Amino acid sequence: MRVAAESKARVKKRRLDFEMEKWSSEAPRASEQRSLEQERLAFEKTTWEKEREGREQERKQEHRFQVLSSLIEKGLSAKDSEEFLKL
């Protein structure tokens, strides 16, 4: 009976040691994985921001072109239209 209890205690200790080793080796990997995920999200965010800024610039240029075209159609010269936009 004593031998069985000692054997059971050794098995339990080995399982606990294994679990501790498993968790201690997984923690750095999980931390590294979180870090990589944060870097990926930051990169995607900057990419989206750049795309949004690009679309905004395109909209501004398109609006400027439309205003210039409208002013030129109304009889202003291109130079006068440019000056008007600077106001």
C-alpha cells in the first residue's frame, strides 16, 4: 500500500512538473505571438491610413479640378481661376 501511494505521488509530481514546464515554455511563445499580432495590426492601420489620405487627396484634387473647370466655363481665364482658388 505504501509503495502504491509513493508511486501515485511520483506520478502526480511528474504531471505537475510537466505542466509547469509546458506553461513556462508556452508563455514566451504566446507573448511573442501577441507582439507579432500587434505589429501586424499597426502595419495594417498605417496602410489603411495612407490609403485614406490618398483617397482624400484625390477627392480634393478632383474638387479643385471641377471648380477650375466651372470657372473657366464661366469665362475666367485659367490664370484668373487659379488666383481665385488661392483666395
